[in-house]
Amino acid sequence: MIVDDEYVLMGSANINQRSMDGSRDTEIAMGANQPHYSWAGGKKAPRGQAFPHLSNPHIIPNFLLLQLVYEYRMSLWAENLGTLEECFSWPHSVECVQMVNEMAQENWGPGAM
């Protein structure tokens, strides 16, 4: 589950008889976030953390932008929808919702996929 481009939860943490037995099945999940660049502290959408890249300390530092959660979500959308559109950066937008709904309709029914 990707919550909002700053938090991702990956894994399988289902509670069921097999996982509660202790000897048959195990479940695990991992959560990760980017705390230095988030909705809470910023005025715009999370798009990663900026870290100084000190390849040459004698010049103004370049910044390495890590967009790990955002990039992971975008890669999943590209893999599963077969394309990467600009509107995917804003999944809550009307344009994005309409595009994904159109793709779903095209892939629905006999012979699709």
C-alpha cells in the first residue's frame, strides 16, 4: 500500500489461523517513509528528500534528490497500466481518475489482457 508518496507499506501481514499457529505460516510487513520531506512540513506534494551531494566541497553543493516512495509508486503504475502519463503524478486529479477508468474499461471483459 502506498499512502501518499511519502509512506509505503509493503508485505503480507494477514492475521489468520495459519499465521497464528506459529509453526506453519509467517507474515511480515515493512513500512517506510521519507520524514525530511513530507506533506506536514511542506507547501507542496512530497517528491523526495534532498541531500547535499558533496562531490566537490569547493563549489556550492549539488543536491541529490531521492524520490524513493514516489518513484516506486510511479514504477508500479507504469508496469501495471503499460504507460507513464504526466497526470499519474497527481492520482487524485480528475484527469488521472478518468484516464485510469478508461484504461480499466478497455481491459475489462472477455479476451482482455
